[in-house]
Amino acid sequence: MAREARATYYEVSRQVSAGTLAPVYLLMGEEEYYIDKVSQLIVDTALKPEERDFNLDVVYGSEVRAGSVANMARQFPLLAERRVVVVREFQSMQDKASLLPYVKQPLTSTVLVLCHKHGMMDSPKALLTEIRKAGVVMESRRLFDNQLPPFVSDYLRSLGLAIEPQASQMLCEHVGSDLTRLASEMDKLRLLLPKGETTVRATHVEELTGVSKDYNNFELQGALAARDILKANRIVNYFRDNPKSFALTLTLASLFGFFSDVLTAFYAPDRSDDGIARWVGKSTWAARQSIIPARRNYRASKVVDIISEIRETDAKSKGVGGCKTPQGELLRELVYFILH
């Protein structure tokens, strides 16, 4: 099965789940989660558990040479239809080009899986070209922030669970774009839910992560968007009094991204809620919580000044200019500037 273009995780997983297996897979990219998921799916599809002792080899590119991998791949399966050879950390293999003769004539009874993490494999080009001819090249890209909530919803749906939008935002903001860790946290949430409960709520995420459902960066964005002075200062005071729940660097990054989205929203050709949400790459629910109110409550020129002030606050927090102001006070000054 030859593929000229780089396949996505969803394309490859559908093919493999349907039982369509190629003789060679190159799984590469920045997002490790999808690489691990597909490599495991290939093993689960190709081999029954009782067949793996004699027909599954898992090696590491930093510890094995290409010739040894080719020899493993040339072996015939024992009491099974297939063999599977998985090379983890393929990016660390020094003599990748030596796999070229095997890839040109792969054994149809072997599935060779090359897991190239932390980026794309651009060379050796001849090997990449032959893998495309013989099998499948999958590109595993990191998700953008606006793609994380759908990932969370899809993952929990596969477990028979739903999640409240606020809970999803809290979880994504706390964990970030590390999908492996995000999946692990969701597995923990499933165990945390009371018997019979099928919806993950903000209180559940609060219990798991220790992030307050009322005092977090997402709630601060909402308070600033609404120009709610009382609520914004209440959150600032909470951050100041609970330093373990507050990292100024993360809060500034959150506010910078938020106000950048607000500025982008001013240029949306479609001024409807759905149109603005699409323009800034957020869900309509998320846009309505903060971006759309902020667009209504701030002038574009003020948003430009706010973004500049966030940059200056970040510099101060790193000691630029000899600044020694405590982080909580820097945030208070920034919030005052934003609201006035």
C-alpha cells in the first residue's frame, strides 16, 4: 500500500483498525501521543497476545543498528500470520540509510514500525522515498490550543463520559498541549467519578488538579473581559495568597494569548458569535465566555496597549531593569492597567 502524501493519525488508525496493514510504517512528528497510539494499535491488530512472545521485537534506535533491524524483519512468523518489529526512538539511529535495501523489498509477513519522535525525518531522502512507496508515512502534529477541548471531549466520549465546557477549559489550561499527560489525567478522572456519574464537572477537575474552579486563569480572563473589577481583584488576591496555585509566567502567557485573540476578533469578517469563534480558532462556547465580551468592552487601541503592558510585565518578572517587585504585585499592577 503506497502513499505519496503524509497520512494523519485518523487515516492510519482507521486503516489499521480495519485490518489493512502495510509492511512498513514511518510514524514521525512532534506529537508523541499519536505515534505511541498508532504503534500500539498496529501491534494489537497484527498479533494476538499469545503470538507476541515469538513474533514481536521492540528495540530502540539508540541501541541497535539498521542491519540488526533488517535481520529481525526478514525472519518469518512462528505460529502466526505476521511478525511485528517496532523501532522506538528511530530518530537516534545513526545508520538509517542501511535500512534501504530491506525497505525496497520488505517481507509481506512482517510489519516494520519506525517511531521517529521530536520532529520530522527529512533524511536520508532515499529511505523516506522508498518508505512512501512500500508503506505509510504518518505525520503526527501537535494540537493547537483550540483543538485541545475537542480532543478531551473525544477521548472521554470513548470512555463513555461527557465533560462540562468549564471543566474542559480548566483541564486543558492546567495540563497544556501534552496529550500523553492529558490522556493520563482523564484516565484518573474516570476513576475519580462517583459510581453512576457520567459527566466530568469543574468540581471533579478541581479535586484532581488542585486548580480552583473559581480562581484560575480562565476565570481571570472572563472577569477582565467583562471588566468585572471586583471579581478580577478577588482572583488576584487569591493568587497572591496561594503562591502554589499561581505562576506569573503561565498567567501572563494565558493573558497574552487571550488579548491577542481579542485583537484578532476585531478583524473578523463575520461579526456573529459563530463567525468570530471561527476567525480566532475557538469554540463558540469559549468565545462567548471571554473573547466576544472583551471585544465589546475594549477598544482595539486599548487591547494593543494591554498586549504591550503584558510584555513589559513579563520582562519585569524576569528582573529586567533590576525589578524586584513580587509576582503577586506585578499581576495586581497589570490588572489595574487593563481595567482602567
